[in-house]
Amino acid sequence: MNIDVHGHVVVQEILRSEAHPEGWRPEVVRDSAGRVFVRNDYFVNGPIPKEIVEWPKIIENLDATQVDVMAVSPSPFLFFYYLDPQAGLYACQVQNDAIAQAVAQYPRRLVGMGIVPLQDVRLAVKELERVVRALKMPAVEVGSNVLGAYLGEERFWPFWEAVEALDVFVFVHPEDPIGKDRLGPYYLINLVGNPIETARCIADVVFSGLLDRFPRLKLCFAHGGGAAPYIMGRFDHGFRMRNEPKANIARLPSEYMHMLYYDTITHYGPALEYLVQCFGPEHVVLASDYPFDMGPQQPVEFVRSAGLVEDVQRKILGENALRLLKLDPSAFSPA
């Protein structure tokens, strides 16, 4: 069974309408060529090459890529961290409820991954508990930073305490990349910005001491961990040579990085092999970044063609996700 932990959707319930005209709500626009754009008063995203709203078409696309089950989450531009906390909570609840309904409609194809209003940690904990206990989701997605505050900051520790207590899988997606004001041309905000932003987030998680305080966290980082796996040696060297990296941790940074999880979106077979060699096959999970063009068009085939032995492929393609998401394989057997 092939389980994709990194797939996105824009639920119809969050879209702008006459009944819900708020400017923060997105609109989906389809041009004459069939390309999809999503926009609101703050952003424009697109073109998006695959269906992002209609569930039947999304399921068809899963079939075409050999993905049996997708852990589906809102698109990262719909975290809404910039909203007033109560409005942000409402935006999260609308999307979480809609995803839960879709999972109920397609229980053998979808697993729910919720979002929370991390701009208010108290409300984030409240929604996390609802997502897990009422909506029965095993996972949440969070951004790499919240209005510039990174995830290791102590203000977020009550949230991580709740995450650990509930044994929730957390998927971390780059958000509002660092240095974006210098990444305008050539689509560098994605090509360079997202990998660097993810590395910045991993560095914060590692050097803050978060993983000493909450060692049972299951944190998975998008896009193969961005640049972080390839500068891990630099982290360790800096820790040995300088005092600043030792402010909150007593072990090598690489030891903490081995406690994390990473998806397969590396775009290069040897890079995926390196990721597996660094952190072990139990710490890598299948991902597509559906429906965006920066994900592999055939994510399963990418893993199979990367030179990995068969038992490693099985772990990456599905076994690890079954364990991390606490899924019952029999629940996804054909009817």
C-alpha cells in the first residue's frame, strides 16, 4: 500500500461566496486553458496543474499516480496565521470539518490532516484536541514559522506538550520563506526559499532544546528536509567549535536530526539515497506535494527508481506511514 503524507486541497467550504464574502476567503479561478488559480485579498497562487477542489477528480489523480491513500491537508497558503486568532480558529475549523467529511466519504483513500491557529497557542491546543478526539485525525500540518516566530520558541511549548500527549504526527511545511525579498526572479522563492526556510525551521527545532523537552514528537519535514540534511555536518562542526550552538543543547545537532522524519521530495535519486543513508529508511515517507507542479509527477515511481532495495522501498512507500499515522491496514482494503 502506497501512502502519500503530503497532499493538499482547497475545500469548497472555505471558498468565498455571497453568503461568506470575507476578503480572506479564497476564490478558485479556472482560465480558458483549464489552469487553476487560487487567490484572495492577500495572495495569488497558480497555475495549479491538477484538481484541487473536486474530490472525485482528486481521487482519479491518485489512481493515476499509484497512490492508494493520501494524508490530505489544506494548502499551506490557507494556514491563515495572519488573521485575528478567533477568525483564524474559524478558518481552521471550517477546513478541518470539510476534510473530515471527505475522509468519511472516501475512507479507503484519504486520511485527514488538520490545521490549527498557531498565532494563539491556547486556541491551537483546543483545536488540536478537537481534531484528534472529535474528528479522529491522526495528524496536523503546521507552517515552518508563525509570523516570523519559529517552532522551537518556548511560546509554542504548550502546543508541543499537547501534541506529544496525544501522539500526533506533525507535518511541517515551509511558510513565508526567510529572505523572500531577495528571491524575486526565476521562481527562487520556491526553488531556493523553501529549502532554506525548512533548514531554518529544523535548526530552530534542533538548537532550541525542543526535542530534549519533548523527545517523543513525530515531526516530519517537507521536501526532504530542505537544505538541512546537506549541512548537518556544518551544524555538528559549529557545535564542536563554537559556544553559541550549545546554549540549549548538550548533544550533537545530528543526533536530534535523527529524531525527525523527512518526505521523499528531493527531485534527485542520489539525494533520496543520501537522505535514507543519513537517517535510516524508517525516517523517510512518501510524498507527492499534490496537486502542485513542484512535486514529482509519479511519486511512487520516483522512489522505486532511486536505487533503494525492496524492503527499504516498502518502508518508505507505506509501512512507515502506517506506523506514524497509527493506521489499521485492514481499514484500507478494497471493499
